[in-house]
Amino acid sequence: MRVALLVAGSVLLAGGCGGKGSGPDTTPPLVPRGVVGSVSGTTVKIFWTSNFESDFSHYLLYMGTRTDSMYSHGGEITLTSIFLSNLTAGTTYHFAVSAVDESGNESERSTILSLVPTSATWSTSLGWISFTAGDYSAALGHFQTARGLANDHTEAFLGLGWSYLMLDDLSNARVEFQQAIVLGLQTKDADAGLAVIYREVPNLLLAISHALTVLGSDPLWVFTHRTSIDYRDMRLLLAQCYFRQGEAWFDEAQAQVDILDPANGLDPQDQGTWLVGGTAYATYGSALMTVIMDLGLLIGG
């Protein structure tokens, strides 16, 4: 009788353990850890640390453009990474990963990872937004990203040229403008930038050539991304460059001044007209220079 009691006790003890096999498995795997990602254009890669449960089965990826409405994507995943392609540039996507065991128990989702796919066009648009706001360093970064995504994207090269120009890096600006032209840029915005560069280098004849190219294509040219830079800047640049070429070019400089300021009244043959702002000048050249300098204060991008 004593033996029977011990056996019965042993059976009762075993039944009270609740060990594996005594009932359905309801314990989920651990939450996946180390979820990180990278972006390459409109493709994202997401990867995470492996789960090591003996009954582990697969992972589930959740994604969405809102954290409160994420959905399962891609079915059962047995690897610790996944590529997603052709996402919409500029849209923020949220991702999370869960682990599932052989009994169908699913872990909580991992910490949410947020990624923004991009494209050359999208990065370029961000670059012009920064440029318009006057943040030329940020603009440069966006345009460099765009060029890296598409090395034939003319707008990226144009943006790089103008960003470098605004940062006084004339050498790099010239390279980018020239590349935009080689790639077939359809506007004269790069020529306008090159005209400014060659005025400063200086290479006055090249500056004059590029400014005339701009005006010859569009006499009322306006730079799309900074409307305060326009055909008047090109004519002022011509007046400056012609004047700096010397007295033999004063007539050309005067012609540009007459377009910008028809009431200037300067006549190289009439000393009585060499008045600027009520001040009389001893030479026509000094009067013309003063008018050009005054125009420079009024006109400028």
C-alpha cells in the first residue's frame, strides 16, 4: 500500500509540473532585436539579429506609411534580411519584425524602423528647396545624392554648380555647369552661372560669350530657382566686363547701361553729361564706371 501511494504521488507530482508536452505551447519567441535598415534609391534593405529558439519557425515583416496601420508584407521570412524595391520616393515607410514559432505563437513586434526611399528627381527637388532657402551646404548634399543615383541627371549637375557658386567654390562650380551642358541641359541656367564664374576668374571674353548666349536664347531670361537672378544680371555683367576690357569697349558697356537705365544721360562726347547723382566727373570713363557700380547696387541676385 505504501508503494502504491508513492507511485500515485509521483504521478501527481509529474502532472503538476506543467512541462512541455503536458499541454499546448503558448509561449511566443523573443522579439527580434537589432532591426536596422538602409536606403538605396527606391530600394530598402532591412535586417535584424537571428532568433535561436529551438522551435523557431519564421519571421513576419510589418510595414506601412502610418505606424497605426501597418500590415504584414511578404509572407513567411526565414532569413534575417529582406529587400523591398520600387517604393515611392519621398514617402516615409515604417517597418517592424516579429518572430513566429512552430506552434504559431507570434512575438511582439520589434521597435519600429522608419526609412525614406529616394530618387534622383526627389533628391534634386530637396536640393532646390534648400537652395531657395539659402542653405547651400544642405542643397549641395541633396544634389550630390541625386548625382550618385543618376549620373546623367542634368538638374543635379545644375544644382551642384549653383550651390558651389554660392559657396564661392568657383572651380567645382565650373566643372558641374560644364557637365550639365554636355549632358544636354535645356535651359541657359548653366551658361548664366558660367558667365558669373568667368567674370570673377577673370576670363572676360568667356564671361561675355556665356552672357550673350543666355540673352540670345531668352532676352527676358529668369533663373527658375532664384527669380531675383535674371536677364538684368546678365546685362549688368556685360557692362562690367566690357568696361574692364578697356576704353575701346566703352561703347559696348554704354549700350548695356542704356538698356538697364535709359535715363542715365551719359554722352562720351559731351562732358556736361558726365554727372552721376549730382556729382560731376572729369572723365567719361569715371562717370560710366560710377553708373555701372550704382547699377550693381540696384541689380543683383
